[in-house]
Amino acid sequence: MLKIEQLKFSYPVTTSKAKKNTSNTHPMCFDLTVNAGEILSIVGPSGSGKSTLLNLIAGFDKAKSGEILLHGQDINHYDISKRPVTTVFQEHNLFPHLDVFTNIAIGIQPSLKLSYDEKLEINLALEQVGLFEYSSRKPAELSGGQRQRVAIARALVRKHEVLLLDEPLAALGPAMREEIIELLKQIVINENIMALLVSHQPSDAILASERCAFINEGKVLIIDETKQLLQHPQQAEIKAYLGLS
Amino acid sequence: MLNLANRKTATGLFVVVLLAFFISAPLLSLFFASNLLGRQFTQAQAVTLSFWNNPYLQRVIVFSLLQAGLSTLLSVSLGLIVARAFARFGKFPLRHIILSLFGLPLVVPAIVAVLGIISVYGSHGWLPLGSKLYGLTGILLAHLFFNLPLAIRLLLPVWQSIPQQHWRISSQLSMTTRQQWKHLEWPALREALPGVVLLIFMLCLTSFAVVLSLGGGPKSTTLEVAIYQSLRFDFDPSLAVVLSLLQLGISLLLALLATKLTYKPDVEATLNTFNTQIPHSSSKLFLGLLIAVASVFVLSPLLAMIIEAFQGPINEVLTDSKLWQAAAFSLMIGLCAGLISVSLAWSLLSASTQHAYWGNKKLASLFELSGSIIYVVPPLVIGTGLFILLSQTINVFEWAIPLVIIINGLMGLPFVIRTLGPAIRQHTMRYQRLCAGLDLHGWQRFKQIDFPLLRKPIGLSMALVTSMAMGDLGVIALFGTPETATLPLLLYQRLSAYQIPQATITAVFLLMSCLVTFWLLEHFIGKQQKAQYA
Amino acid sequence: MRYTPFILPVLFSLFFQTASAVDPNQSKPILTVYTYNSFTSDWGPGPKIKEAFEKNCGCTLKYVSLEDGVSLLSRLKLEGKNTKADIVLGLDTNLTAEAEATGLFAPHEMTIKKSSLPNEWKNPSFLPYDFGYFAFVYDKTKLKKPPTSLKELVEDKDAPKILIQDPRTSTPGLGLLLWVKKVYGDKANEAWAKLAPRIVTVSKGWSEAYGLFLKGEAPMVLSYTTSPAYHIISEKKDNYAAAKFSEGHYQQIEVAGLIKSSKQAELGKEFLTFMLSEDFQSLIPTTNWMYPASLSKDKLPDAYKSLVDPSPALLFDETEVAKNRKAWVKEWLNTLAK
């Protein structure tokens, strides 16, 4: 179980124009829980802190205070590389100069010195995401959906308990989204992984997860059953977000 | 968790301290040298105090700023016009070749360029200017030769960065050329211009061989030349220090101004920019003429040199084994300087990008600025200062070559930072989190990810610094190496032995060596390569 | 691992350091001679002199070559007592007073037996090895009537345009400054003001100006009376000549001296003796293109007999030059910079 308690963060105040334009300058504080074998969807307006939450869990941003408890152990002070976490981003998950196989291999062994078992494992993962024949292709020769599957295959071979999905579906068409969501659900259950899925589309959240967290202005407003939360919203903020008001 | 990033900062800071050392140590040791040599210690103060009343110094400063300002104004404004012509003219068969040829002047040794310019504009040249050539006209011509193509190459990408969609919108709104300029081109250029202006201004301010050869006499004394004379002839180190500080101060002021005016976007735009078609109403003939005139202007001095060389005793020069030894030696010095420059710049840029990523802009620009600013301290000052400092403890002659390499490497830094900087920034924005998440760091990350993805700009940087250092005369002449001559030194020896035709051939050989080295490095380091399994 | 990028260049540099530090003839004593670049280049006298001297001395002669005489002096001031030089060769009489003031030179305690110099040599610290006279060189086929005196060059508004060198950075440049001073005295400033419009350019050193002259940038260049000898001997061209000026020509005497702190004082003296021997002196006319300081006239190459007679030789006392150089240069600067 992944439990996040009073995880606090605020962006450094800068004078740059770029930062002024975004609204996530307010202090943030997160509390939530994810169970093993579960995908928790994260929805909310842009700039509300969804990606920041994932960055904090992965360690890309450093929380001021609070705890990230994995099976009761606080991993907040771990180095990025020591955290049992894998992230799949919206784009640029793959290195353009490496082929599919190597892109996965580099997730296990940066030196690319692979044992027989590791190679086998990569091939198994490729098969699992349905890309076994594509192993020597370059990312540029794949579709957007295929590229995301390679990233998921890499997450598979890394065998980390926490999977952070930072809008991995945003650049995909509807049919492709469903396909990837099904793949993710299957993997999360099979491998007993804790996954957080940041998504823009309420429909994705409904399809992917039982539970859903709505984030607003740097705080978890509510965690509820996904369908309940998104199809029959009670809160004004969620209504505003869905355009129902 | 910030362990890795902290190490980057530490390495970056280490390089900054190193650079600060290479700026301040020579200045300090020169300053105190005037005391050691039995001169009055107060002389430097006297110079500083009487500064505003010293007509010579005033003239020098006014002329330095005037020639650098005019050169920059001409190079950038003409550069804008020609770059715009290139952008609008669209594709044509020679376009790629011309644009790569425009990269040449940056690596042409100043002494070769000056000879070429005299061949074209001298009394017996293709376009004789007579004795008007020697003076401000000559200086401006030479600076334009060096900096016009540079400006074009730096500004042209700005047009390519304007999204295709914007051009389409502009044509649907039937914007006039002037409106296009106002709403599309100028806003994009405004961000790039301060950096380009600053770079070219600094190049012109510190230009040395050009001013000495084409300046025409004491009328055209710049700060850089005055520093040289104060050290070389009067041997007045304190005056050299004061003048160097002046030059450093002026450049720092301008650099700060430029950083204030520059607004670097946090994330690079990833819009489709390839093969942009620009709708325009300008006459194709006029645009073509602009491009042709610019090309002829840039290429004619080089061509004139080559033609002249072919009329000389080519065999005699080319069969001289000294020539090839000198070429090999120059290449070694160039490669080492390139390696030093690229690794120092890499550390600075890594640290800078890291801090830019965290929104820590001030520190980020400190890292980049420290790399660029060293360029305005004359190599002669660094060299002489280090010489005094080191000669107390070690045998400087044995260390002459390492020192020459290091100083040349330092002088290349601003170019590497400009070439590699944007690429590293974009690279970091894309892959920083991914690499951190995959626990890729250190050598493995460099070997598997950074180098393969950045080999193009790395190759270009390496090629630039190497060929620049190959053409260097100033630093090597200072230390006076006995057995081994570099190509520029050999060229100079030929000149001082009455052998003008042979010198011309040596100059063209030097030019060709720089170009071939540039091309080879750019292509061999810059090419694509497959990942390697062990 | 993070420091790999630093280690590599440092290793490279060290390689060069050791490469230059290891000397194959370490058992032999080394005599270090500071001199200028054109002396040690393949076309200068340096290589042959090294060969001839090493034959008998049982030592290694090592050159350290700097840009010119002026940089030799700067380098000595820079190094002071730490200098690695045993011999300094290539200063001229306009620099000797200042060089002596450094206190680095030892008396040579020698006399020149067969001096070819027009005047007697008395300096206790330096010995001359060659000398020459400054003159304006022109192409006979292009300039039919060169000026016949310095006064004509200065005062005739239609006199040919000239290329000269900067007295702050080059010895011929300083030579012309002193030449004009010698002829015009207190009126030197006015002379420069009259000459100024006909100066095409003031170059940093001799080679730049001479190169421009050969490229045809101006009809006359400040050089030496002996310059045409190069074109006659090496290029078989006799169209270049030096214009004879009736006031006489300013003289330049190039000298060498022994460093006081040298550990090779004996070898050093041996070198100075060798310098005045015929072996050394006979190389000078066709490599350094100057008159040897101690060689009988009949041993000069034929081409030298066709050169103009520079007499009377003009020369300031060296202490006078040392005393006034800065002020005179400043004067010159203010006149020409207007």
C-alpha cells in the first residue's frame, strides 16, 4: 500500500514570465492512498498540481515535508534511483537513437551488459505488450500508441511496485486509449502494482479505475468511486471542471 | 535525492572558480609584477586617476567602442536583411552549400583573412580601394567579412522557428510584408538579437590582428591593441591591467544588459518547423541578388588568396617536411584545446541547465556568463600573467605547450556555449526526469544517451574550437617554442624571411587545414551511430 | 567518473610536457640562446649556426625564439633573475641601454679584432654580430624617380606614398623615428605632420609592411639598404633597390650578450667568440640579410657590392635613446593619431 501523508511542496518564487503564467504557485499539500493491484486516477484542472504530485512521488521535485509511505516505510528521503518507482510520461519516453529492445534494456542495465535471463525477460515483456516483432525498430518508426507500449514494457521489466502514469494517453486516439488502458489494467492486476494515472479525459478515468482523486489548487479535494465522482459530481469545483455548472 | 544534481552544481562551480582563476590570477600577478620590476607601485593608480585627463586613453576607448559598435551595427543589420532574403527565397540548389560556406569565416585565421581582403580591396586587387583601405574602412570590411555570415547563420534559425501555422494565418489575413515583420518576425527576432549583438560586439571589440594590419596606424588603436603595446613594447604591466579591467568592465556591462533583454523560453517549442514556406510579395530577383552579393562578398577574399597561391612555387612549399610537421603539431594543439573547451563548457552547461530547470535563473546565467566573459581578457594578458606567476616555481618552457592549449581552450568557450547550450537545454527538458527515473547517470548516461543524442552539436563545437586554435598565433608566439613551429608560426617565419609567395601558399595551406579539420570533425563526431552491446 | 572529461585533456597536456622535457642529449651541457624568430627559422642563420657550433663545443645549443628584438627585452624583464637564458642574441643598440639597466648582463671582456663597423665598438656588455642601415626600398620598374633625400620625401607633396612600421612594436619603426629626429631635431613633429598624408599604413612589424609592399600596396617601404640583396641572390631579380638619401642612413647594430647568472658562462663566451668568427659571420649576409660585424669586405657576396653606399651612418648615443625614447614615441603618437 502506498500512503501519502501531508506531503507539502511549493514552487520557488521566480520573476520569470513563464512561471507567472501558470497558476501552480500556491503551496500544495497532498494526502491519499493507493492499494496494490489498483489504478488510482488523478483528475483536476490544469495547473492544479497533478503532475507535481507524481514528480514528488518519483523524487523529481523535493517535498518540503510530509511522508510517502510504501508498506509503512517512508521513501521521501530516498534518492530518485532508490525509489521503487517507474514513470511513463506523455511523450519523450523513448530515446530516439536506440531501438525498441535497447530502449527497454536500458531500463534494466544502463551499461547494456545483459544476462540471458534479462534478455528473455525483455522479450517476454515485448510479447506482453504485443510488440515482439518490433524489437529492432527505432521509435520514429512506431505509432504513438506503440511507443507508449514500449514505455509500459520497460516499466514491466523494471518490476517496481509503483507505476506513475503522467498523462500517457494524452497524445493518442480514442481506440488506442482503450487498448492501452486495458493493457495497463491487466498488468496492474497481474503484477500487483500500485498505479497512479493522471489524465485529462474523464472517460479515461472512468474506464481505467475504480477510484479517482480530484485535485484542485494543490490539494486532494475528494477521493471517491470514479463513476460517482465524475458522472454525478456534488462539488462546485468538479462541476466547473466538467463544464456542468 | 539531489545528490546527482548537487554534484553537477559542484562541478559547474569548480569550473567557474577555475575560470575566475584564469581571469584574476594573471591580472594580479601582472599588477604585482610592476612592483617587482622596481617600478613605482603607484603607477597603476596614477594611470587610473589620470584616466579622464589622458587624451590617448580617451581616444583609444572612443575608437574601440566606435569601431566595435559600427562593425556590429553593420554586420547585424545587413545580416538581418540577407537572412530574411534566405528565409523568403526558399529552397534553391546551392542554398545548403552557401550556408555551410558561411560557416567558414569563423574558423579562418585572422592573418589569412587579412591577406585575402588585401588581395581583393588592395591597390592591385579586384576592387581597389587604394589607401582608403587602411583605417576604419578596412577594419569594418574585415569585421563584416567575419561577422556578416556569422550573423546570418545565427539569425536564420529564428525564421525557421516561426511556426508554419503563423505564416498561413498571416497570408489568410493578407498581411503586408511590413505587417509580417511587425507581428511575426520582429517578436521572434527580439529574443535572439541581444545575444547575437553581444557576441558580435565582443568579437569586434577584442579583434586584434585585423586592427593591427588594416588599422593604418596609431589613429586606429583599440583597447586590445593598446594592451598588446603596453605589454610588448613599453612593458608596463600595470597599464595593461588597467586597460584589461576596462575592457572586462565594458563587456560585463553589455553582457548584463543583454541577459536582461533576452528572454529564453523555458521549454523549447516542438512545433513543426521543417521546410517552412513563407508567403511573401518580394521580388525573387531582388532576394536572389541580395544572396548573391553576400556570397560574393564573403567568398571573394578566400578565392583571391587561393588564386594567388596557385601562382607561387607550390611544390617547394608543399614538399617541405616542416610544413607537415607544423600541420600535425597545430592539429594536436587544436584537438587538445577543443577537448578542453568542450569538457569545460559541458560542465558549465550541465550546471546551468540544472539550475534553469529548477527556476534558478540567476545562478544559471552566472554559469553561462562566466564561460563567455573570459573571451574578452586578451590571451596575451592571460599568457603573460601566468608566465610571471609560474616562472617563479616551474620551468615555463616545458609547460609552454600545455599553457598554449589551455589558453586556446578557454578562448573557445563562448563558441561552445553558444553551439552546445540550446541543444543541452532541450535535451535536459526532455530526458532529465526519464534518465533520473531509470537511474541513468555518470559515464553510462553520457555514453548511452547524452553523447549519441548530442553528438551533432558536440562535433560542431569540437570542430569550431579545434580549427580556431589551429589558426592561433598570439598565444604560441608569446611563449616562444623552439623546436616545433605551428602553421601560423611557420607562415610568419616565411613572411619575415622575405618569402611572400611562399607565405601566401602557407596561408592557403593553413586555411585548407582548418577547413578540412573542421569538416572531418563535424562529420565524424557528428554522425549517427548504433548503440553498442557488450 | 564525472571527472573523466577533465582527466583526458590533462593527460594530453602532460604528454606534451614530458615530451618536451625529455632531452635525448641530457649528458651534454645545454647552452640556451634567446633570439628572434626569423633568426631560427629554416631560412635564417640559426640551423646552420647550431650545427657548426655543436661540432666543436661538445654541447647542445638550444634556441628559444621570440617574435623580435623588442619581445626579447620584454621577456627578459618578465623573467628577471629567473631567466633560463645563457645568451641573448638579437637586441639592437636602441634597446641595449634598457637591457643593461636590468642588471642581468655580464661583461663580455672581449674585443673585436676585425670590426667592419664604421664606428668603434665600446659597449662592455654586448657584442655586435651584424648591422644594417634603414632605407626606403622601391621597385625600379615602377618608380622611376625616387626621392634623393629624407627632406625631399617629407616635404615634397607629390613624393611617393610609403609603408612604415610602428616605433612601439618594431625596430625599423623606431629606427625611422630616430632617423627623422636626427635630421630634423626639434622640428621632427612638423616633419611627421607633413609626411602623415602619404603614409599608407603603419604596420606592427617589418614583415607585414614588406609583404604589403611586395603586393603593390605602396611604391616604397621602410626596410634596409641590404634588402635588395635578397631579391638579387634568392630570386635573381634586380628590380628592387634602396633609395639613397643624401643626409645619410640611420644605422642598426644587432648585438648579443651574456647573462650574469648563467651556469654555462664558459660555453657562453665560447659562443660569443664563435659568433665573431668567419664561420658565423659568413652566414649572415645571405640568411639574415645584414652586413656582418666582423668580416672583410671581399668576402661579402657580389650582390652586396651593387648596394647603395649608406654613408654617413647616423646613430644616436644609446643612453640618449634610452632617456628620450618614451617621450619621442609619445610625440610621434600624438602627431600621427590626429
